[in-house]
Amino acid sequence: MKALVYHGPGQKSLDERPVPEIQHPTDAIVKISKTTICGTDLHILKGDVATCAPGRILGHEGTGIIEKAGSGVTSFRAGDRVLISCISACGRCDYCRRGMTSHCANGGWILGNQIDGTQAEYVRIPHADTSLYPIPVDADEEALVMLSDILPTGFECGVLNGKVAPGSIVAIVGAGPIGLAALLTAQFYTPAEIIMIDLDENRLAVARQFGATSTINAASADPVAEILRLTGNRGVDTAIEAVGVPASFITCENIIAPGGTIANIGVHGVKVDLHLEKLWSQNVTITTRLVDTMTTPMLLKTVQAKKLDPRQLITHHFTLGTILDAYETFGHAATTQALKVIISV
């Protein structure tokens, strides 16, 4: 089968690999229909994710059809259309029972990281009963790809961890796909203002279309000064970091109001200065989180009810045979105006 393989920092190729086989009774083999590229895949290619070794098939998002199901799989059978969760959860360990499936003792974020992932014709899914979701008959598969990772990540790590509340003021630093996912799901809680900060004017224009009340182009204005001006020198109740670089996290530290919450989503490859000399007295909460995908069933119902439209995030389409072009497009979003790319297999 064809698969996108990571060969070390800055190196990848579309290779031929054997079709995966069932290794445990709880496994399923899924024939991929649709997949995508995540910002985390770019972090892997930069060498930021030490747990991902050269030779790994990348990708942790997608939809497909079950080709084979192990003897221990009870909820699915061959031929079922499924949504693949980016988190593999056994459902039995202490972390899973606490709702922290991202730290599952027998899974977590392993797809495209510690085991081969979804940017291929087939993928092995461990713990299939608790790591897959049935796709409704009338569902839009491309839209559902956004539920593998990006929407639950924006919602859980940004909105829920950030304690977004009715009437609150929210700033999202980073208007890439994950920041826009946080923007879309933050509106579940009717905050009074959602301020989007980015360097890319096209992404800021998209953010305004998606519901941002204000946008700040950090390439032409000081985002901290602008936030303080917009909030009467108070700052924001929730600051969501959605980039993964030191400057964006420090911006969050500088714009948070007393009693506010900084919610980190970004994947950080280098250290960030924590300015406790400014924050120690401000009753500020700082949260980190890896997505647990516990909200995926709720988000799936919301999409089916047409209360949330993930298709808004999709800008480009490719085939698996042109996935290297997809990476080039996604990796140069400032010039290609790419958000999420769909790869059809």
C-alpha cells in the first residue's frame, strides 16, 4: 500500500508499505477514505516530537471503512463506515476511567506517533470499540474528518480548559485551523467578545467570517497594546494559545486579566519563559492539555444538527498520490491560504 513516511527531521516520502494486519483481538483494520494533515505533523517534521521515530507512517485523522475486525471487537464489523479518533483509548485503565484518554496506559496519542498512522491506504486501529465512531448514513465524510482531532482539540484544550463563559472576553492567539476550531466552538458559550490575533490578514478575514468580533494583525500592530485598548486596559478573561511558539504564549501572559485563564493548545518544541514575577499575584490559571476526544460524540451530534459546520475549515483537496503537494500547500499556508486539506484515498 502507499503511505506517507517520516524519515527524520525535514524528510518524508510516499512509500510502499505492507498492509497492516490484526495484532490483537481488539484491533480493526480500516481502509482509509479521507484523511488530512495536522499542524502536529509539521511539528513532527521539524523534529519537535521526540516520540515519533523515523520510519513512522504519519497521520492521526480520517474516516474509512472497516476491512477486518478482530475477534474481540463487538461494536463494529467489516463494511462499517467509521470516524477515526486521534486518541486510542482502551477504556479500562485508570486514566481512561478518569476521562483522560490521551494518557491511556495502552494507547493515547499513538497514531502517526508511536504506531503507524492514517496517511496511508490502510491503518490498524487498536482498541477499535473505544477508538472509532460509527458514521451516520447521511453524514458528510469530509466534514467529519474535522472531528478526528481539530474540533475536539480546539474545544477541549481551548474552550473548556479556558473556561469560556457567557459574556466573557476571549482572545485567541493564532488564526490557523486549530485557532479557528476554538473560535467556532467558543461560540457555544456566547462570549461577549472573541478577539483573534495572527500575522496573516487572510486568516484574520476568515476569522471575521467565522464570528470573531475583532481581529489584530500582529505584523502591523502591537497585539498587547491593542488588546488593552479594546478592553479598557483590563485584559481578557480567556487567552487561548494556538500556535506553539514562545512569542504567542508570552502574548497570552501579557493580555490576561486578573482572575483569567491561559489555555495552551499549541505544540511547543522549545522552552517558553513563564513570567511569574508579573503573574504571581493575579489569580491567573494556566492550563495545558492533550485532547481526550471525550466531546467527539457531542460534536458529532452538533454537526448532524447543522449547528456547527466543519466544512468551513476545508480549503484544498488532494489524493494520496499527491500528498507531497498537500504537505507543500499546507506548510506554506501564508501564500497558499490553506486551512485544512482533505486527502482522498
